[in-house]
Amino acid sequence: MYSDILPFWQEIGTSASIISKRVSEKLKIKTSHTGTLDPLATGVVLIILGDNSQNKEGYIQEKKEYEFEIIFGFNTDTHDGMGIIEEINTESDIEKLDINEIKKVIMSFQGKISQRYPDFSSKKISGKSLWEYKRLGALVPKVYIEGEIYEIEMLRHEFILSSQVISSLKNQISKVKGNFRQSEILQNYNYAKFPDKFLSVKLRVVMSRGLYVRGLVRDICSKLNISGIVFNLVRTKDGIYSQKDCQILSDYFSKEIEKDNEFLSPNFLNL
């Protein structure tokens, strides 16, 4: 373990940036972080302490482990629940899915891959993040990252009521702070006509730094010719750090949160 890294377990409703800022204020030292999580994701984030905080590259962990579900039945422009719906499948399309074929396609991604960055990502081209191109209605540059899927496995699969998934997504979205089109997204869910059930497939994956779970799910669904999104994404490990190594935000900042329950809300971020 690094003595100048402080791992936290991030929940929905905050961000690595605000956690870093609050740690800096509390300890009265410089801080930074080694990478963010998507708005609906939870899990391990690493805060770098002191003068070494400016040397992010030296602390970024090579391997990241995630557990998540693929919900087969609809997709969005972000490839997770925090996006505008683009397509909804029929219940017949979902029922036709073959679990053995799904597993075969999933396993085909193990090894070295070239992944196109999702349109809604922080990758910068000519000074603008890809999500900025998308929001401005401009043509989003197609850029790729080379990486590796070290391990990938299917943990379980089951049919799940669509009403249960959508209710859970709405609850998660209500906790997100900042400008992520929440009103438009929630309205989209309210008017959409979903089939009665979706297929949920839970996966565990260990991948190299820089790869996106949302990109992986997008590509899996493309190979299967079915719509799908990332659901309940958890970063279970960031390099050598797992949940057992993490500070709990509500404990670490208990006094601050008692005075201000919005203490860890990234409202100042114009995202």
C-alpha cells in the first residue's frame, strides 16, 4: 500500500473531485485523485495526498475490477441509465436471446482489445471533451484506446421486471448532483413504453486502465444485435485497493456532514 494514497468508497451523489477537495480542506494539504467514476457508479476511488498529488501518473493503478449488470432490452446515448433512450426491444426479441451465445460473445472480449471511447466521455480532442461535442450537436470524433480485458466472467443471469429496473434507475438518478440532463432523462423514462421484463446478466471484469465498462457493454450488445445498458456498476478494486481498504465517507466526514448534509455534493461542478 502507498502511504500517500487514501482510498474511499464512493457512493452515488458525490465525485472523486469533491472528495479530493474536501480531504484537502480537512487535512490542509494538496490532494488529487487517480480517476473518476460514472455518475451512477459506486466503488473505490483513490485520493493522492501531499506534494505527490501532482504526480498522478505515478499512482494510477494498471488494473481495475468491476462488477455490473447488463440489462438487455433498451439502450441510451450514454450506454447506461444516465442517458436518453435511443431504442427499446420487444419482449419477443429479449426472450430469443440465448444464454450460451451471450456467454460466448462475452468471453470473446478477453484479451487485448481496441475500444472506441463512448461519445459521453471525458476524453479530450482539440481541447474539448467528447461529451461536449455531443451536447453541442457536433460530430463526435471517433477515437480509440488500446487495452486488455484480463478476466471476464458471467456471474448470473435472470429475467427481471422492467418496472423494477426503471424504478431503481429513477431512484439512482435522483441522487446525482450537477448538470447531467436529469430532468430530460427522467421525463424520457416516464413516457417510454417498455416490455414487461428485461434480461439481466451480471458480470465481473478485470480490465486495464482507461477502458470503459460502458464501451464494453456497447460492443457486447452490438455483437449480439440487441440493445442493452450498464446497470449497478461497482468498481470493486482499483489496483491493489478493494473495499476493505477504503474509508467510508459518512464516517470520515461525519462532523462535516452533520453540519451540512450537502457537504459532499458536487454542486459547484458544471458538468
